[in-house]
Amino acid sequence: MNLPLNTLADPSDRLEQARYNMIEQQVRPWDVSDAQVLEVMQRLHREDFVPAPYRDMAFTDMEIPLHDDPVEAIRLGQIMLAPRVEARMLQDLKLKASDRVLEVGAGSGFMAAMLASLTADVTSLEIEERLARMAGANLARAGITNARVLHANAAEAIAGGPYDVIVLSGSVAQVPQALLDLLAPDGRLGAIVGFKPMMRATFMERSGNGFSTTEPWDVVTARLRHFPQPSQFKF
């Protein structure tokens, strides 16, 4: 039964009620119906991936700062995506148990944990050394053994492909060709692309010598650092 949080005496019950509310009131209404994605959102303890000062925000419909200063967190792209965005991204990537995944922007490690729960192997890159250490520690505490976090700048050359799936856990002005080149045949890339106030979730799938692209939903989020920023000016 869905009880108000203040009627639940046990703190663990309150956490589970908050997790349930997050899924039912935020995730499902955003057209997320994939049973495996919903099960992972229910099973993994998102609150354990949130910095202590923001732990009470773990289940809220908002981005969580991964920096002491929330304004700096946005400027530096150091945020956790909102739960509904994480879940919809996972669903629309059409993940397979055999997939080999590259994530750009590890943040707290929560997206890597969800990816690892649904696929065979995850490599997550994080440009900020402090966050790379935090994400790695969070994954280890959660018992995730098929994901690793590397302190690296994904805007530079990346080795280790091909990958079946590439996920950008932040926004870019355009999808870099260098990342597309790392996709295996039938590989999929998911990113948030564009400029404020309009960005689109963009999914690209390698097909033969080209790529098919869909842009099924809108969302605005912080930039990943050091990726190209072409001018918006047009004649």
C-alpha cells in the first residue's frame, strides 16, 4: 500500500517508499515501461551514490550537484541526471545483456551501475579525478564488478573500441565523429544534443556505412567539458 512517508516508522521503509514514489510518479509517467529498467531502478540504492550533503534529494525530480557549490556543479557539468532522464536513456538505448558499453561522464557512478546491471561490461570515463575516485568507490561498495571508472578526457582520442553502446551522461553541442567511429556494427549512441533552451535526446545507430538518427524527447542538462562548441550564429 502506498502510505505517506510520515506514517512509516522504520527509516528503511521510508527509503523504499521514496524509491517507489520516484518510479511511479517520475519515471513511469515519462513513458518508461521497460521491466528490466524499472527493476534496476528499484533494486539499486540511488541514495548511496549521492554526496552526503544532498542525500535527502536522492529521489527528487531534479539534477543533483556533485560539487559543494551547485552553481559550479552546473558550470563544470558535475551533476547526476534526474532519475526520469537516466531511466528513459537506458530504455531508449535498447540495451542487451551482451553489450560492451562506454560511458562518458561517470559522475557519481550511478549510471554506470545501472548500465552494468543490464549489460556485460562498462567502461566509464570521468575528467574530474575527484569524481572518478568517488564513482569507483561507489561501484565497489555496491558490489558492481563489471564496470570500471577511468580518469580520462573523452574529448581527446579514445582507444579500446569498438563498443556496442556509447552513452554521454551530459550534453554536447554536437556528437563527435570520434565517438561514432568507436561504435561496432549495429552499435548505438545516446546523447543530449543542442543549446539552451532547446536540447534533444539523440540516438544514433550504426547501419552499414552510415547512421540512423532519432530525437524522441527534449531535455536540457549541463555540458560535458572540453567538447567542441560550434557557433550558433547563422546568416
